[in-house]
Amino acid sequence: MTGVTATTESHTTETQTSETAAVSIRGLSKVFGDRAVIDGLDLDIRPGEFVALLGRSGCGKSTLLRILAGLDSEIDGLATVPRRRAVAFQAPRLMPWKRVWHNVVLGLPGRPDRALAQRYLDEVGLSAKTTVWPKTLSGGEAQRVSLARALVREPELLLLDEPFGALDALTRVKAQQLVADLWARHRCAVLLVTHDVEEALLLADRVLVMDGGVIAHEVTVALPRPRPIDHPTLVRLRTELLGRLGIVEPDRHASVD
Ligand SMILES: Nc1ncnc2c1ncn2[C@@H]1O[C@H](COP(=O)(O)OP(=O)(O)OP(=O)(O)O)[C@@H](O)[C@H]1O
Ligand SMILES: [Mg+2]
């Protein structure tokens, strides 16, 4: 392992967010067996910036997120992240034996604060579900609890690993809008892993493509929100990103006779 400095025993440095960077990664590598899944990756994320991360299955997106979340410290290289950060995964991972409000504040220091949990459940539109058990929630509701649980930590960096992946199309659109609203209000830096190119283009300031263990491509989406998905710039970026992902779209103008 090379020069990874740390304020804790971990190999990821935690800092107060600086003026210029919420996340700073230099030469990050992660090896499983004899395969470098992450291989000299560099990345900066500005405070308050919304970044989406695309990439083929198995390219290392979740591995990168886990490192930034502090869940994997066996790395080479330098990764600087804010101390206040939170993560939401594709599966909401709620504790079935704790009521919804208790899940939201689970792990916070001090006595479980129901009023605090309530505030964040209100924010995600779940005021009516405060005292129910997680097993009585729909998939979309459980995912919103997971978002409330992340936001209650007032993160400077919010890490989202395919948080809408398991939702049906309509619930997914609503969840995307909710994330857009929450981000506009909280203005934390976000790193969203997704397989959905349109989702990335609708939500993010910048879209990255991970390949070969590095950030192989990136596009900036300099359009005001909300964004119409048929905006010519988005259509062009979509084609560019799909190409980078190795997905060839059927030619819409091809004759079908
Ligand atoms: N604990 C582990 N031990 C060994 N190999 C692992 C481990 N975790 C992940 N890998 C491997 O590292 C590679 C990257 O995994 P990762 O979960 O980061 O991919 P991903 O880009 O998130 O994929 P997906 O889009 O399918 O979620 C995969 O080949 C995976 O099998
Ligand atoms: Mg993954």
C-alpha cells in the first residue's frame, strides 16, 4: 500500500470540505485477487456538485462508492472525503425490528430523537409512516426512508448506489424528482451510481463513465433544471454516453420494410 494518509486508522482521509473540493481522489487503486478493479483513478467533486457515475456491470462503481463511504480501507492511493457523508444503496437495508422513525436516526449519537426523524420523514413525504414497521412499506417508501436516513446526517457528500434500481418506472421518476428537490435544498455533493443514462443526464451536473478502472470519459451537463429529456443537448449527450458504454442504439430512422 502506498502513501495513503489518514486522520483515522482508515486509508481514506476525512476532512472538512474545502472551498474547492468535496472529494479528491488521486491514483486510487483497489485489487481483488490479481485484478485491479480500480487502477489509478483520479476524480474531484466540487462542494454541492451532483455527479452521476455510469459504467458496465462489474467495472467497479460500487467498489469506488464503498471506498468513499469508508466501508473499504484496503486501497492504494489518496482519497479525501468529507467527514460528514452518507450512503444509500439499491436495497434500503432497514432494520425490520425498529420502527421507521427509529431506522432514520439509527446510529446517530445520543438518544434516538423522534422529532428529528419526523422532520426528515416529512421531507421525503412520509409523515404518515413514522411509527410503522419497515415490512409494511412499499419498495418506493422504503427507499425514501433510506434517503431520510442519509439526509438526517446532513452530509456534505451523499453517495447513492443505484437507489432507484429496483423501483417500477413511475415510482422511479417520482424518486428522481425527490432527489432533485432534496439536492436543491441541501446542496450537498452527490455521487450517484446508475445504469440509466437518462437519469444521469436529468439529474447531474457532470456524468462520468468508468471503464478499465479509471474515469474513462466525462460530460458536463450545463442545462438548467428541470430538463426536458428531448432537449437537443441531452439527446446528443445520450448518444455520446451510450456509445462510450458500448451500447449501439437501433437506428430510429432505419426503414422497416
Ligand atoms: N469483495 C470482493 N471480493 C472479490 N471481488 C470483488 C469483491 N467485490 C467486488 N468484486 C469484484 O470487483 C468487480 C467490480 O465490482 P463492483 O461491485 O464494484 O461492480 P459494479 O460496477 O458496481 O457493477 P454493477 O453495475 O453490476 O453493480 C466485480 O468483478 C466484482 O466481482
Ligand atoms: Mg454496483
